[in-house]
Amino acid sequence: MSSRLRFFISFAMVALVLLAGPLQMVSAQPTTITAYKSQIPVNVSSPYQPSQWTDTPSFTEPTSGMTFAVKQNGTGWLFLMIWQQSSVYCYDEYCFGGIELGHMNNTQPMGSPTTPTIMILVSTAFKGGVDEFIATGEQTPVSVESEGYKTQSTCGLTTSGSTYTAVCYRPFKLDDASPYDFPTLGVGSTVEIGFAVGEFSAPGDHSATDMSTYALTFSNQTYGAAVSSSSTASSSMTSSTSATRSSLTSTSSVIVSSSSTGPSSLTTTTSAVTTSTSITSVSTPAQPSKPSVLNYSLELGVIVVGFTLLVLMVLDRYEKAT
């Protein structure tokens, strides 16, 4: 093998590696959390009642350890946060739990100067139990009040032993909100969402997700209807598959023989609830699989490199023959 051919083979292998490297960094789609249409009113001024949250799924986020549920009532959204006291991240009255909202084009863990995020944090250290902050990346978040704006969320916080439980309401139509907030949020909207549990007395002590793992979307569909629709679609797909298999079997035989409410939702209506059940953890529906950009690009790269090597080998033999 000539030195020229060896050089081009080495060059082709390096090119293939360089092609594969960046493609492997393609990020996965975020897990979508859906705020379904509320069917049961929630009173944020009273202690947490599990029966008021049986019309929406909940899940426990593994990084922060927070149990979270959310729904929308037409005028705004209601969310539930439950977290535990920790000797590492949450050990005195300055313990907090909360969520962080970001625009879908945000690429930083805590926003950036051009795309800030809004933190909604709940703690016994806050007046009213809740405060909101503007985060612009590596700088320390600042409260919206320090910038002359108002906190938009209303929360009820209770503690029992080592457990913190917060029930919150945030209107779609904001009043004197920070310009970095989300004034057009509503049914059909999707935003990034992060989860955090931490300690204000030691700002570095916290456990939080990044802003690319989860997305929050608001639906006008009830959770029961969504489950029913999903079951119907699954049943239809199973029936279609069975019918296709039956048709193929039959064809084969022949050959052988010859697919809520408005603002009033903030009032107490517990008398209308006849049963009380605990929240059931429900996983969010899996996202539809998409063709792999990595696989297609690697296949194309292999084809190009293979063809290049073939041409070079032919040229090498031609040089030797002449």
C-alpha cells in the first residue's frame, strides 16, 4: 500500500470520528408535563386536601425529590409541590421548594441576561409563604419586588414533621408583573420548567434540574378524557393489527390451497367531594419516537468514506500498473 493511500485512509477515519462526535451531542426531547382542565376546585387558603387533586396525575421528580401535580381552570393554573426536609438541602426555616419557568429557546440552567427565567419559590421564610425571582444565569437571582414588580403566585404552605406541602395558584393574566414573565401564558402554551429544593441560608446547598429536561404544557382536555382517548387509540391500534394479521393469515390459506371553572375555583367546595383518595403517581405519556439524525448521518458518512476508499484503491493500482 502506497504512502498516499495510507494517508487518505487515515484522513477518512479521522473525518468519520469527527462527524460522529458532534452528532452524539444531539439532545433528547424534554419530558412533557400536562396541565389538564380542572374538574375539582382547589382552595389554596386551606390545608392540602388530596381529594382536590384526584382529577390530574402527579409524579415525583427524582433529582429534587419533589412530588408535583398541575392543572388549569381557565383563568390560571394550580400546582401542588410536596418535598421532604433534608440534612443536606433543607434543614431549617430557610428551606425552600419551587419551580423555575423559562422560554423554550432558553439554553442555560438558570436563564441568561437575554432569556431570564422566573423562579417561584415557597418557604416559611417568606411573607405569605411565596416569593418570585428573576434569574439571569450565573448572577444571584433577584426578587421581583426589588425590581419594582409584584409576585404573581398565591400559595398555601403547611409543614408536618419533615414534609413540606405547598398548594399554589398563578393567573394567566398577570398584574404588574416583571417584563421577563409570561403574560400570554394559557391553554396551548408550552414553557420550560425546572424543579428545585434548597437552603437559603446556604445558597449553594440545593438540588435542582436543568431547564432542558421538562416542558410544561396547558391542555383544554380533562385528564379522564385524555386517558380514555389514549386507551381508545391503543385499543384501535391493537384491533387494526389483529385484523391485519387475520387478513394475512386468510390470504396465506388461499395461496396454499390454490390503528373548569373560573375564579370560583379558589373557593372551598369540599362538601361536594364524597370520597378522599391519595394522589396516584402517573408517568407522563412517552413522546413519539423520531428517526435518529445520528444514525442517518453515520450511515451517510460510512457510504462516503467507503466510496472514497474504493476510488483511492483503484488509483493506487493504476499507479502501480503504470
